[in-house]
Amino acid sequence: MNKLTKIISLAFACLFLFIGIKSTLDTKPYAELNDIKTFDGMILKLHCPHKGAAALSLENSALTFNLSVRFRADYCRDDESQTLLGKVVSLKARQVNGDFYQAYEIKTPEQVILTPEEIEADQGSSTFGMFFLALLIFAIVGYKSRKKT
């Protein structure tokens, strides 16, 4: 491994470590959040990417609500996503950026669709992933830099 590759790899490792630390410091348990707003409306559109978390839009609203990875796995199949469209829901969400909100809880009169525990699990696993990626890069650079006898 040449010197430039080591420097670039270590820079990426430090970036991932920084993001992991920042994520750890910025993450609060749901019970400690005081800027949660409640939105009531009908689900107009589900945004279901192939990877990552899903999102939804409510009728008569320009806001986008980010959901969880588990929600995408449970409801973003062709047959499942159609059942949620048109349902009247109550959302508890927190503004994260402009018109984007992080939904923590989604309820219909019949069922609970999303819980705060699912969002906290997503946040915890992504933070762990950043630390793991940084550690892995440090380990690879260390392994490739060892002196051969």
C-alpha cells in the first residue's frame, strides 16, 4: 500500500469516525425530544427506494416524512404499499431539514404502523455502522503497513 493510498484511507476512516461521534452526540432518545409535532392527514404517496429508509407524503402537504428501514421492508412491496395509500393517519414527527421531517410514530385508528423504537434502532445501527467502517479501515491500513520479516 503506497503512502497516498494510506493517507486517503486514513482520511476516510477519520471522516467515518467523526460522523459516528457526531451522530452519537446528536442522537437523543424519543422521550427527551421536545420539538415533536403532530400531523393528521391521508397518505398520498409512499417513496420506496431500493435501499435505505422509506418516506411518505400526506395529502395537501408539501412536507416529506422520513420513515424507517423496517417500514420499507414491511410496507414497500407492491401489494403492501397500496393498502396504506388513502389511509388517514396521525404522525408524530420532528423537523430535520427544511420540508423534511423524521416520523417517530404513525398510527391509524386500527393499528400502529411505526413506533419510536424502530427509529431509534435505525439510528443506533447506522451509528454503529460508521464506527465499524472506521475501525475496519484503520485495521486494513494497519495490516497492510506492517513490516514483513
